[in-house]
Amino acid sequence: MTKEQDKIMKALEAIKPFLSLSDDMKRAHNDLVKRYRAIEEEKAQPKPIEKVTVGDIFVSIWGYGQSNVEFFQVTRKTKSTIALRQLRSEIVETGEFYDSIMPNTDYPTEESITRKKVFEHHELLSINLSSFKTAMLWNGKAAKQTAFCRGH
């Protein structure tokens, strides 16, 4: 190896840490670009609140040892929360242990609920009504509740 080649090799050895830093910088830049794209894609997805319209009905089925069913209708919507009113229900089919019930939008109750956030889990829209009650967007089918005198 000539003296000139030796100088070039020493110079390359001297700048080697900066070359690897450059590779690290490229990796960091690529990671940042990936994260930015993921954030932009997430922003492009509609938020759960955007999938709810005034008039939509949510159903809550809850209870221990019996099934209680309550229906709620969206009465107002802001950009981050919804307001609900509870609906009365009517029995459409009676069984020995369970009754099939549907909401009656003509006769709401006086109870109203305000400022509930809408969540989405596995493409199902839901709202938390209390520590033990969640309501899901109603699918339009009759819900089953424990028949009179069959629960606790």
C-alpha cells in the first residue's frame, strides 16, 4: 500500500463513525416518515362521533341474574359528545322466560342524558352510561329481556 493509499484509509477510518451516524439518521428519518404517515391515515379515518346521527338508537342490556333492556335515542350531537333521551319499550313477543322488546320512539321518558362520548371497538359503536352499563348502537332487531317474575 502506498503512502497516499494509507492516508486515504486512515481518513476513511476517521470518518467511519460519521458514516454510521448517517445510516442511523436515515433509519430515524424513515421511522419518522412511517409514524407521520400512520398519524395521517388515522386522521383520515372518521371518528366514532362522526358515524352517529341524531335519531340513532342505542340499546343497553344489563343485569345480574336477569336481563334488563333500555333504549336511548340521540337527540343532539356536538363535535365530541352526544345527548340522549331514554325511550319506553314495548313487548312484541312474550315467552316463558324472556320477552322480546322494541323501542317506542313515540313515547320517550322524561329522562335525558347529556355529554356522552362515543367509542368504537371492533367496528361497534358504544357509549358508557355508568360503571355497570354500556349501550351499543341498536341493530334494529328485538332485544330479549327477562320475563316478568323470572329474574331475581
